Amino acid sequence: MPGCVKILDAAESLFASHGVDGVSIREIAEAAGISKATVFHHFDSKEALYQAVVRRSCKGIVALVAQMAAREDGNPLASLADYRRHDLQETLAHADVVRLVLRELTLGRDDQARQLSEEVFGEHFVRLRRLIEKAQHAGELKTDVDAGLAAVSVVSINLFLFLVWPVLKHLPDTPFVRIEDAAESMFTLLLDGMARSGSVSGSQA
Amino acid sequence: MPGCVKILDAAESLFASHGVDGVSIREIAEAAGISKATVFHHFDSKEALYQAVVRRSCKGIVALVAQMAAREDGNPLASLADYRRHDLQETLAHADVVRLVLRELTLGRDDQARQLSEEVFGEHFVRLRRLIEKAQHAGELKTDVDAGLAAVSVVSINLFLFLVWPVLKHLPDTPFVRIEDAAESMFTLLLDGMARSGSVSGSQA
DNA sequence: TTGCCAGCTGACCGATCGGTCGGTATGGTT
DNA sequence: AACCATACCGACCGATCGGTCAGCTGGCAA
């Protein structure tokens, strides 16, 4: 069974950087240090292998999110900021996997999207929304803003920034130097619109 | 030369929905109603055809943006809202092309990203930033917010929402019904944080 | 009429694709 | 000892890949 993991590791990396159809089973087998026939011994087909990779990647993301959530302390707003910061950190650390999942979305397959929303983003989303609702009940955030909408806004900062960063950093007269700083600024901007009173964090420079 | 356009049209649609390596020249030729050899008569290779498709798609997007920008009237904030609304509209109308370009980003190829930032997003970004700076000078938006950062935030609303919509609409207890409404709400949320004074638009329900 | 050339085609090429098959090495059970 | 399941492999399969090429066509210039 350990050989199985080697195959998944190799496939994940290759699928992420070249797409499903951009990688052959031969290449995966070679990267895993085994023969092509062995790949088919463990997985019924290339499609089955790909689905297994996506599934494992999703579970990995969920695990990371849960691990992050365990850090919640008493201050909802600080937890929210922490949450977003660690989310970006994990996104960057596992860029291959995230790209793999993001590309899955660009195919516009509705069944895949449904599966993703149930297995990954659902938990992510619910957890984030609860955090925001907690901040609302604590009087730190405006209550007339839909918590679900706010949650998506927070996620969009990290994920979108991660996706378009290669473009952003080449933009004319760009104000961006580090993606972490850009995300922090966008988050502050968002919070300013949601805060119950005045400025929440030190955005003014 | 008109046959050339038929090829590009067919290729664009197929590349967008299946990826470069997910489509064969035979399929493209069949969709265009010509023979496979004719495709190679007009384009040196599959890669050249793909690059031509991407290039044309980018030019199309730029043209749409320029067309939108011509509508600017005296009110910067209203123009900004208009701009974003039409941008989403065009994104949805040309979903195939947008997906094609977005998938290009998930490959993380730096040279492609640089080309995209110069040929498409550069103009988009600059135009949007000027609009925001105009609103700042007119006293409608806070001046301590970086205009470039705000521009990216506005773009992220439409593009990210478009990308993850298939997932979002399946989320548990989702507050989203129409992507246009979700985008409008997120835009309002963002503006609330950037507005010089009080609420800008009728977000309170 | 002739020549020419772009547009287009069917037939074909070697390479590679996903996938199969027969067989081997290993290690645990009986 | 015989047996069996699992992991693994080299060799092979038909199909399809991107790409080539000789030749057909119709229109246009000389």
C-alpha cells in the first residue's frame, strides 16, 4: 500500500503543473519510480487515479482548515484575521494542490463543483461564517451584512490573489510587493466596510 | 482567410471547455467543418493555434473593456459601479474565453502571466485605477486607500465570483441566488469600506 | 490559353497514448 | 510441502496523437 502513496504524490505534482491530459501514465510511473503496469494495478484507469488525487487533495485542505480552526481564541475578529492569514500561508505552501482544484473549477463541470462544495469548501465556508457571526454577535462587526457574503469575500481575497498574483506583480505601477502584504491590505479594506465603528486595524499609514 | 476565423472559433470553444491537451486537432477540424490538414495549412502547430486563440481572446477582452470605458460620465462612483456591472455582464456572456484565460493562470507559467498582464489586465487595471483615483479626487472615496489595491478588489469580485459560482450555489445555507446580486452585494460591501462618509449605496435592507 | 498559387483534402507517418496480459518474486497460511 | 494473494514488471495491443505530403481545385493574372 505504500507504493500507492508514491503514485498519488507523483500524480498530484504532475497533474497540478500540467493538467490531467498534459501528463501520461508513463511519466507518473517514472516519477514514482515504478512501472506503468503497476499504476494500473492500483488504479482502474487514469481517470480513477485523477479522481483519487483530487479527493486526497481535498481531504488535505479540509484537514488544514480544521487544524487552523482549532486555534480560535476568545477574540472573534483577531481569530478571523488569524484564520485568513494562515489560510493564505497554507495556500502558498500547497500551491500545487490549490492550483489543481482551481483548474478543476475552470472546466465548469457542475458535478465536480457540487462535489467540491460538499467535500471542501462547504466546511471551509461554514466555519468562516460562524466566525463572522460570532464577531457580529460580539458587536465587532455590523449585523446588517450577510455573514455568508462576508465569508466569501474573505476567501476571495486569498484565493483570487493567489490565482492572479503572477499577473499582478507585473502590472504597471503596481503597489504590490509581497502577496502577504497585498492580502493583508485587502482584508483591512474589507474589514473597514464591515466594522461596527471607526477603523478596526491599523490600515492608515 | 475566413476559414481561419472558423478554426479559431471552434478551437476557442473546445480549448475553453476541455483544455489544450484535452482537445485534438481532429476534433477542432471537425467542429470547424474542414479537414485536419487544413488546420495545419493555416497554423504551424497546435501550440501556435492555441497561442493564436489566447491572443485573439485577450484582444477581444481588451476591446470590450475599451467599449465599456467609453460610457464614463461625470459621476466617478456611478461610473465605477457601471463599469463593474458591465464587466460581470461581459464575463458571463463570454464565459468560455474567460475560463480559457483563467485556466492559463492555474498553470503558473510566468512568461504567459507576464504577457497577459501586458496585453489584457494592464489596460483593465490602469483604467479602473484612474476611475478610482478620480472618485478619490472628487471626494467620494477615502484617499488613504491605495487606488491600485481598490482596483484589484473590484476586479476580484467579478472574476472570483464567476470562477467559484458553481461551488457557491451549492454551499449549505447559501445566501446566493443570482451571481449578479452576489456581486452587487460584495461591491457595496467594498464601497462601504472605501466611502469617505456614511453609506454610499442602498445596501441596508 | 497558360501558368500559378492559395485553399483544401485523403492518405499516410512515427510516436505515444491508455490499457491488457502472462508471468515472476515475496511473504503469510495451512 | 502446496497454496494463495499481493505487488510488481516487460512486452505488447489497438487507437489516436501531432504533423507531413502529394495532389486536387477554382480563380486570377499574363
